[in-house]
Amino acid sequence: MSIPRLYFYLFVVGLVVSGSVSSAWASGRTGKSTTYYVDSAAGKDSNSGASAKKAWKSLDKINATTFAPGDSILLKSGAKWTGQLWPKGSGSAERPIRVGKFGGDAKPLIQGNGEVEDAVLLKNQEYWEIQDLEISNHGAKPALRRGVHVAVENYGEAHHIYLRNLSVHDVNGIDDDKVNGGIHYTCEGDTKPSRFVDLRIEDNQITRVDRSGIFGWSSHWVRSKWYPSLGVIIRGNVLEDIGGDGIVVVATDGALLEHNIVGHANQRSEGYNVAIWPWSADNTIVQYNEAYGTKGQRDGEGFDSDWNSRNTLIQYNYSHENDGGFLLICDEGGHSAGESIGNLGTVVRYNISVNDHHRGITIAGPIDDALIYNNTIYVGKEEKVSLLLHTDWNGWGKQARLYNNIFYVEGSASFAYGESRKPDGEYVLTPGFGQSRNNIFDSNIYYGNVAPVQEDAHALTSDPLLAGPGKAPRGREHLQGYTLGAQSPAVDTGKAVPDAGPEDFFGNKIPACKQLDRGAAEFSGCAP
């Protein structure tokens, strides 16, 4: 190794050790590339930008530059800019372009101040990684605006867009457009269908934004124009105080939504919003998430499998204290096959719902073939809940199968259908299942102030002997009170379910013995 290369190597190692540049970035810096430094206080746009001492100053300088594969743009830690960050160019599969920070732990701040629609924007670009920024976009009055927006329009496939460890807050968008607020991706294309391939939104903090926290939109949602984004991962994000929806994917195939926390969604919206849900999406996996405090009964649930979607899997999630309940499964009937495929094959398993208000699970419209098994729903002493609510939405649901669920009711609960709905979203209820048909109940536990479903041939009404139910703590890791004791009648008495999954809510292998248990927790051994 030559002396100049040795000095460069030691310099990069020093940056990695000090935390100025992540180790992942350092390992990816091969070939010809340039690192540009930007400092709003000490920089000058006439500088080369090649070092911290020769840093650029303004966003205008960044936005006027077309960057090359492998380049990095590093903003000074703790520095502030007003306006829009929109760097140009695209990276490559081997050498994405990266945006981050240098010189400390505090994130650089991009504040749109309501003067721009998007505080941070990429449009018709690919192979970018943006991380470690603080972003706001608050104006004098609500308007269409976002914190971060990645967009493709008549572009084709845009690959490898990663948004990580961003702090997005105080974006006062408008309520009549879901596609504004925190972090958004959009796909448009009348002349050339466009979509994302390998889009990741990970480990971001999103607070006080309207209307939506993380929302994806595509003009290709309709089945006659179906062109879904692929490889969409939304993981590890924490959202708090969201005006409308928390996290939504649209027109995706195989999206993964996991390890997210959405607290207090639907706080300021007059529309219908849910904490976490896919719409017009196939093969979506929603797992290991927590949703709490969603406000109102329009819709107000923690989770949702929405219409024009196939094979949504909702598992290992924790829902608590949501006004509209734990779960919505819905299909707006009346659409042609060229528009919507309906809602087919939703699977809901190994979830825990604690003190969700008003409703447990709502089935709205002509959904088909939903499988709901091994969930635990706890209804507290002050709660009055419709555990399963069927409603008409241009049709009624059919073939909902409920197996091995525990309905633990200390308040009061029933199974009902909605005769009508009030303007605030509350349903007028009547006992029974309405015009829904072919519903199958088997091996559920109905404990407390709830009558079992008569058609449930293997129903139990005895105490499932949960370890210590009643509390609704924040954090999936604090739910040991919903595990089973050795003497529980739920142990080894569940109905066999093909392809029941590898583990329960707590990560225990299933079945632990020869037969499934009931509820979201599998006991570690066999029944005595």
C-alpha cells in the first residue's frame, strides 16, 4: 500500500470510528466517486465542496448539481437550511448515491417552511440512499405539502430508493388528499407505466404530520392497468400524532410492513383512516407492528386488509386502545373485474388486541375467504365491543372462518351486524350476522360476558387462565400477561389449521405438542 493510499485508508477508518460516516457507506465507496460537503454556516458555493473546510453552502448549489454513481452528499451536523433539497442524477446498482451528515450526532435540518410542496424530493431518479436528516415543512396555513417525496412519472422502473433514519415532523398538509404529510412515494404514467423496485423506508421518526404518515400512491392500482411496485419494505418506523392514516401501501406486490409503531393516528381528519393497511395490494405481509390510540370510528382501526387486494397476511401484531377496534377487512362491492379483484384470502393470525374500543373485527362488504385464527382479544371492564361486526358495503362478506381465537371479555361483548351508520362512523347494531353467509366458527374460547356462537361445535366458555390479562402496556415485549398457564383449557385443544405458520406471537414454535393451542400464545409444553 502506497503512503498516500495509507493516509486515505486511515482517514476513512477514522471517520467510521468517529461515526462521521457509517461503516456501510465506507465499505461501498469503491471506484471513482466524489464526496461533497455542505455547511450552511461556514461554507461557500464557490468552494469545491471536496472537504469539510471547502464545503458548499446552499441547497441551490446541491440542487443545481447532477451527481454521479458512487457520489456522497454530506450535510453538516446541526446545520439548518430553508427550502427544498432536490439533488439530480442517478446512481447505479453497484454504486448508489448517498445523502447523509458529517461532523457530529445532530441531524442537519431541512425546513420547507411551507414554501415548497416537498421539502426533500427525488423524481425520476434511482439508486439513491438518503439518511440522517431532520425535515419539517410547516406553513402559515394547511396546504398540499410533504416532508419527503419520491416520485416516478412516465419513467418505467426506478430501483433502489432507501430512506433511513429521517426525523420528519410538523408538516401541516391538507385533509382532502391522503398523499401528503410525512414520507410519500407516487407512481404515475399515462404513456409509460412506472413503479418502484426495491424501495425501503426504514427506521424513521414521523411526528405531527397531516394527513398521512407514510403513504404510497399509484395510478396503476386499477386491475386493467395493474403495474405494482415490487420489493417495498416499510420497517422499524415510529409514527406519533398523525392527522390521518399511519402507514399505507398502494399497488404493491409482496410488500413487507414490519416492526413499525403507529401511535395516535387519525387525530385531525374528517375522512376514514387506519393506523396500518394495504390497499390494492397483493401478497402483503403485515407483522410485528404495534398500533394504538387511533381516534374516531371513521374507520379508526389499528389494522386493515382493504379492497382490491389478495392474500394479505396480518400476523404477530399488537393492537390496543384504538377507537375503531383491532381490525377491518373490507371490500367495496360494485366494481367491475377490470377495476377491482375484491378482497380475497386475507389471513389474520397470532395477533393480540387489548382494550380496543367499540369493535373487535369488522368485515365490511363482499370479502371472500378470510381465515382468522389463534388471535387473543381482551375486552376490559369499561369496554362494550362488537367482537365480529358484519356490514353491508355494496354486498356482504362470505366464508369468514374463525378458529382457535380467545375472546376474553370482562366488559361486555356481542356478535352483531350493522343496520346503519351514523355520521361519526358509529354503527347501529343488531345481534347476528346479517346477510353474510357461510361463516364458520370452530374451537374458539368465549370467556366472560359474551355468549358463544351456537354454530361453534368445539366452543369453550371456561377461563383460559391467561397469566395476567388486563393491562395494555406500550411495547410488544410487555405482553406476558397474555400467555397460557399449564392448566389452561386452551392447551392442546385447538383445531388443526394447515400451514399454521412457524411460531406464535411470542416466537414459540407451533405446535409445541401434537396439537395447536388456542389464542395467540402457544404453551411451551403439552397439556398435563
